[in-house]
Amino acid sequence: MAAQKSSGGNFLVSLLLFVTAAGIAVLLLLVSAVVWLSVLLDSFIFSTLILGGVFTLVATAIYFLSMRKSLAHIREQAETIYEVARLAKNAYEWLAEKLRWIRAIWNFGTEKPV
């Protein structure tokens, strides 16, 4: 059988180029929207503020509609992990104390009188 090379490197480069091109396209669309709105309003500052506000509202809506529940779920899972870790630590400390007692009793019984 002929050994085939992994195409993971090619895929990673292609994905990186795609993400870069998509990011540049979004930036160009945003800049063109700001320029178009500044031509309509005769104010570059107002057009930037308006589009910034629109994207802020969109980001806030996305957070409250979809990400908020996911983040709450992740927070609950993290609290569960911390609770389990605390219980494991308490169990370890309890067991270590019992083993210290057993060792002390064992050492007391095996000591040779002087």
C-alpha cells in the first residue's frame, strides 16, 4: 500500500486563508457602510456612532438570546466540579486523619520498652 500524506497542513492553511479573507470582507463591508452613511448624513462621526450602536445592539441581543444560557450552564458545571473537588479534599483529609490514628496505635503497640 502506498503511504498517503496527511492533508491536515493543507486544510489548516486553507482554513486560515478563508478566515482571513472573510474577516477582510467583513471589514470592507463595514467601512463601505460607514462611508455610505456618512455621505447620506454629511457626518463621518455620526455614521460611525450609528453603525457602532447597531452592532452593539446586535451583540447584546445575541448574548441575551443565545449565549446567556450557555454561559449559565458552563458556570453550573464549574460549580459542580469545585464541589466535587471540595468533597474529595474533605474525604482525603478524613482518611489521612484515620490513617494517622491507626499508625499511632500500631507504633504504640510495637514500641519496645527500654
